[in-house]
Amino acid sequence: MSKPTPQQTELEMVTLEQLVPGDHLLRKVDAAINFPPNGSKPPASSRSASANLF
């Protein structure tokens, strides 16, 4: 007879928002700069020649 495999009995949900302290430097930078959503391109007028690689 084989040994029973361990089973997961608990699940803990943790987000990055919970892990980064409220007074962290990156939160201050995020509040000061309007970052576009992931995957979006900046307006054509603000792109440099090297940014056209994307």
C-alpha cells in the first residue's frame, strides 16, 4: 500500500498591495507619475525612434 499524498487544507490570498508598505518610495513614485495600463503604447508624439521597435 502506498503512502497517502499530503493535501492542501488552507489557502491564503496575498496581493502586492498588501506586501508593499503604504509609505514605500515606489508608492510615492506611482502616485506622482501617471503610468499607462500594461500593454498600452504611449502616444506617438512621445515615442522616440527606438520605441518604434515595439
